[in-house]
Amino acid sequence: MQQPIKQASIYTDFGGLNSLRVQARTDRESALEQVARQFESLFLGEMLKSMRDVNKVFAEGNYLSSNESEFYQDMFDSQLTLSMTAQRGFGLAEALVAQLSRQIPGMDTAGRPTVGHRASIQDYDRGLPVLSPRLPEQVAEVDRLLRDSVQDKEAVESAGMPERFDSPADFVETLMPLARRVGDENGIDPRLMIAQAALETGWGRHMIEGADGQPSFNLFGIKADHRWQGESVNIATTEFRGGVAMSERANFRAYEDYEASFRDYVSFLQDNPRYRDALAVADNPELFAEHLQAAGYATDPDYAAKIRRIMNGQQLAGAAEPTLAAGPVGKE
């Protein structure tokens, strides 16, 4: 039985070329030599064809010259070039082998397999690398760096927030991104939260502060009762008792930044069943404000109307700026 590598020496046997391709996976050195000889054969075939074309001028008028004779002549030339290169050839194949063998992984400059030569995928190590015993420690270190990075970013953002605001425009520009972020997560209109915060703080000019001037970042006037476990500040506040405004002192919640105030405002509403109706109409800010007042969020009888005026005012909707309360009104 003829070996596959030898079949490529018969130019009409295309199966031999396919066998040569398969053999290249396991015996690259022999396959490279055969391919180089095939290339040398093609090169000589082109030379021989050019020589035949020159002689065609002398065959004009010869009754033995025909398309059929040219067809068989080409077949003869193709096999002739394969036979001429099967042994020593003209040296072109050897030059190609010497040049290309240097580019085969695992082969030396002479085309011989080296120690690291891998003829097929089975020769590669398929075992898993040994895990470092320090891997859990390194993973924990990556987690710590990520947490520190997030905390540093939040600290930078908080550091850029003013304790008071110079104008309504500054108030809206600074706090609206935070309101949008929290509102997108909870479905509460950010315009309503900004309007309510503006009402509670007088556009940020009357912020709740401790006795030592420590900022509370409390935007919504939420009191610190027994449910609150965080920091607090004690200030004078205005409450309406029987429709009459009265000055009282009360403890109010203190936050680390304004975003914490927005998030605690949402949690405050969600944790109190009496604000369930307000949250059910969160997509309608004016109706939401009405339900807040009806649920007792503030003692001011005009609380909802003031929020609506701010939402429709110059800073949030292009109309005139509304009249605001003089100070915070505690929420319980």
C-alpha cells in the first residue's frame, strides 16, 4: 500500500495532497520537505510552460499540433516536473526547507524537533496550574482597594458640596443630580424632592446646624426620634398647633452628606405605613405632595400648596420664585 506522503508525487491524485495536510499535524519536518518539493515543481512547471510557448511559433501549420495534443503535453509536463523534483531536484526545495524550518515552533534551525516540540494537541499539558496559598489574601486585598476607591470617590464628591447655598440656581444645579439618582432608583420625581428640600431649607440658605455650627445635611426636616440611631442636632423649629405657629426645640437627624439625606427621606416614607398612599402616586408629584400633607408629614396647612408653587416656579418650571417658610418644620 502506497504511503500517504508518497501519494503527493502523482499530480492527478488530490487525495495525496489532503493526506499531506493531515500528516503535517504529526510530522511537520517531512511535510515541509514535501510541500517545498511541490513548490519547486510548480516553479519548474511555469518555466517549462514558458519554453513551450516560445516553441509554438515553430509549430504553426503542423498538422500534429492541436488542442488535444496541447492538453496531453500539459499533463506530461506536470508529471515531469514532479518526477524531476522527487529526488535531488534543483536545490530550491532544500533552500525553502532550511528557511521555513526555523519558523516552526519546537524545531531547530536545521529543521529537527527540539525538546519542547509538540506535534499535536495531545502533547500539551492540560493540567490546571497550582493555586497560590496566598490567593484568598490577595482577593481580599483587591476587595479592600475597591471599597477604598469607592469611599474616596464619595468623599471627594461630598467634599465639593457646600454647607449653604448662595442662590436657588446653585441649590438646583448642585442637588438635582443626586435627586435624579435617588429618584431613578425609587420612582419619586426628583423635581418634587428638590422642591420639598427647597421649602424646608429656604433654597439652602437656612440649613439645620448644630450648636457648634456642625452641618447636618438634613434637607427634609426629618426629626430624630426613637427610631433614629444616627447623629442628631437640637435646634429651634416652627410647629403649627391648632393653626397657630409656635417655636419649639427638637432633635433633627444629621447625615454625612446630601445624598444620605435624600436616601433617608425615601426610607422614611417607605418605612411609615401612613405614607403608603403618597408612594402609590409617586409618578404624579402634585398629587404626591397632597398625600404627604394629608398623611401628616408637616403641620403647615399650606405645605402641599407651597411645594406645588416651587415645582411650577422659575427655578424648576420657568415661573416666578415662590415665598418660602422662614425655617424648618419638623417631621414625625
